[in-house]
Amino acid sequence: MVSIEEFTNQLAAEFEDIDPSTITPETNYREIKNWSSMYALIIIAFVDANFDVQLNAENLKNSQTIKDIYNIIISKQM
């Protein structure tokens, strides 16, 4: 698994209209400018493609930050 910093940078690069330098592990991803369900789909697809982990709606509902998502991925890879 990549470090939390690398994960954050990779995920931030997926958001085309957001400055990646504004995203940190502590960022509440729902508070990202112009947040929509499209971003949720981007997160789910990114995690599936890069870490072979399937996130579901419950995972996103129970998480708030980029770090929360990272921790879910780690727990599902064990």
C-alpha cells in the first residue's frame, strides 16, 4: 500500500477542476468545492482501479476525510 500522502496526491489528481495542493489527508471530501455525486463515483472508481478494493455507499456514508477512505482500503486489504 502507498503512503497516505501518496494516496492523497494520486486521488487529488483525479479531480480535474480542483487544485491538488488544496487536498490533504484531513480534507473532508464532501466539502470540496463543487462536490457532487460525480466525485463519489470518481473516488470509487479510483480505489477499485488502483487498489482492487470495492467501496460501497455505506463506506462513503461512514467516512468524511481522505484519510478515512485510506483506512477503509487498508482494512479491506487485510
